[in-house]
Amino acid sequence: MARTTRTSKAEGVRRHSGVPVAERVPASRIRPINDAPVRREGDFVLYWMTAFRRAGWNFALQRAVEWCRELGRPLLVLEALRSGYRWKCDRFHRFVLEGMAENAAAFERAGVTYYPYVEPALDEGKGLLAALADRACVVVADDFPDFFLPRMVAAAGRKLPIRLEAIDSNGLLPLRVAGKPYGQARAFRLLLQKTLRQHLELPKANPLARANLPRSRPVPRAIASRWRPASARLLAGGSLATLPIDHSIAPVSEQPGGTAAARARLRLFIDQQLERYAVDHNHPDAEATSGLSAYLHFGHLSSHEVIAALAEREGWSVDRLPTRTSGGARGWWGMSESAEAFLDQLVTWRELGYNFCAFREDYERYGSLPTWARLTLAEHTADPRPVVYGLDELEGARTGDELWNAAQRQLVREGRIHNYLRILWGKRILEWSPTPERALETMVELNNKYALDGRDPNSYSGIFWILGRYDRPWGPQRPVFGKVRYMSSSATLKKVRVRGYLARYGPESSG
């Protein structure tokens, strides 16, 4: 990627493509989970990798390396994949495993012990973390604010007898800086414009380079025999048939997991599509979207690496950020129109979703919608629906709306929906559901069951935006929607280019 350069001695700050690099993990990204002490006589520092599944551009890994240096102990990286999470399936497992294979090679090159554990049966992994922690000095974990991960990390903190830290490597603005949940994109954008410059530091691209860590040690034999690490065959693409997961949802062969695939997609986007992003990203036929959401969700790619690549392409430096703050979506970054439009999605909208999940435990519940949205939807719950479809009909793309059916087919086949059509997809589910609560359940189920970027704060933002989160009341009131923003397939067909999209995902292409 970009070349690392140094600024003048007067500045004394190492930079990567014009953005400062944090030599130590900022305190704003470190969250102690318990009050237990560091066991200085332990055998190793344990990095429990659960969300930031990458060997670089990772504040959590960088923090673990810092502990290794302070304590004079080697590093052990545990990357585990459970079999008991909701919506587990071949698609998600294979995507993660492809990243684990890359991590195994990266840590081996760095001389670091890497322990890939794939749970072979429900609850078989119980006790593994505790067994490793019994021999560790300190445990460093990923601080991801969504799905089952916050509860899992909190539960571990209550049980472990040694210090457990959760490290935030989610986005450009540290999660806890906001201090509260934000309900509007403009207000959150204003916060970014006021505070991001002082917090915009990159993690080290390779925190293991020249780290000079103590010699790595193998996983204790008693632990490795009780919880056998994933085989090289499984990591290399071996069969998932013996695992207790849903085998009906196939992997997406056109989109492999892992950091190498993520970087290839990032380079393709920057070199061939970014220039058209501002004009074409809403047109499905134009194929001008980044395609990075799955890699960001599974932690195979960092938004810090993305902005470093953008800065290199744009010849941009953090010094170009203005001190004025307007809350506007354009003109603040000091980059090209397309780069700014993309950054508003990558930073403002993505991190707004992370902010909500970090500060609202009810982020996935209907009651978290703004009051005006719940009131207007309640007023129109009894409105006649043009048609009501059940979950099976929607899942099978058996509606009378071919554009919606095409979007659903893309979701089932490829684990994604074009960004603009995902909005239409949700609006029509709201219109075709007996209640808005049922519409929410349906959107969450279909999205999280099939989408590679599902079960993510940004994904929940998109689903709840359909129902009014982050939006405002719109008039005139409409049946079913009330004051919630309306969207129709007929208007969409006139607004965006979808002829090729309909051919690709039409019923004749089902195969």
C-alpha cells in the first residue's frame, strides 16, 4: 500500500500517507473490562482475536505487542470461531476461515504462536479462554459493540483472574469519545468535524515488524489436546460438512474472505471506480460501489487502511482538514468530490451505527426508534396493505415486484444487495408486512441470515433507517408509512439504471 514517510524533526511524528501513526495505542481506545491485576510471572500475553481478524492495521494487536514488550513475554494469538452463534452457516464460516488461513501464515512469518480454534460441536469451546488465561499475564480483546461479542467479553471479564482489556479498532473516531448516542447524521458529522483531527491516528500497518518479541512458545500440550486447533486442511478449504452449522447457505465463491482479497478489492475500487463514485454509486448497473462492507464487518480490512490508501491517491494530509465546522456532507475533508462522498459513507454513516450500538443496549429493538417514528407507524398499523407476504414468500423472492425479487435473489446468492436497492428492499417489506414490528423482524432475519455484512452496526443502521432512525418526518402522510419516508419500485425504476441488474438477477437467471 502507501509508503511510510517521516515529517520534519520539528513535528516529530511518523506519518503514513499524510496521516499520523500512533506509536502507542491511544488511551481513548483502551477499555479495562475488569479490575484484576496483570500477572507478571505469566507465560505469555494473550490476544483474543474476535472481531479485528487481521495481522495489521489493528490497535488491539498493537496493544498486545506493547504488553509483550513491557513484560518481556511472548505473544499468543487465539482466533476462535464458534458454532453456536445465531445464523451460523457455511457462507460465514468459510469467509472467516479464509481469513484465518492468511492469519496463520502471517503470524508464522512473524514468529508468533497462532492458535486457530474452530468449534467442532456446540459448546465444545467452553473453557478454552479460561485455560489459556490461567497461564497468561494479561488478555487483550477486541472491543466490538454488536452481536454477541459485547456480552461474551463482559462475561469473560467477570470470570478471569487477570486483567482483561478491550481495544477499540473499529473506526477513525474512538467509540467512547462521543460520550452519548447520536440520533442524526448531521449532528454526528458535526462531532466528527470538531474532534476527528485530534484523534485521527493510524495503527501501525504491521505492529509485529521489528517488534523484537521474546521467542514464541507452543500452545501448552494439555490445552491443545483438549481443544484441538483447526487443521491445515480445514483452513485451506476443507469440507464444513461435519460442523453443526447451516449447510444450505453456500459460500460466495466470487467473494473470498481474507485481507488479501480485501486489499485487492480496495485497490480495484480506488483505481477504477472511485472517480465515478459521486455520480454513479446509486446506479446498480454502474457497479461503482466499494464492495468493502463484508471485509470491514469481519475485520479483514480496517477503515484506517482505507483512508491511508485514499490519502495516497488524493495526495492528502490530515493538515488539510479545516477548523470550520458546518455539519455538511461535502467540502470538509479537502478531497475530491467522489472521495468525500465515499468518506461520508465509510466514516459518518458507518461510525454513526457503531456509536448507536456502543451507547444503546436496545439498538436492535423496535423501541429504539425515535418517538415520532413509532407514533406515526402506530397510527397507520391498521391501514390496509396492498398485499401481505409471509417470510417464506419473501425469502424465496416470490412477490409481484420483479425489482424487489431481483434484490432478494442477489442477497441469497451473493450475500449482498446493492446499497441503493437495499433501501427499496426494506421499504417494500414495511409496506407488505402486517405490522412495522413484523417488518423489522423480517428484515433482520433475511439480512442476517444471508448478508456477509449482516450482524453489524452499519447493517442495523440501514435496517432501522427504513423505519425512521436517523431520519425526520416526511409529508404528506401515506398509508402504512405515515410520516416515515416512502419509496416505491416504480419511482426507483425511473431514477436509477437497473436494466442489466434485472437481467442478472431475474427469474430466468436463477439456474
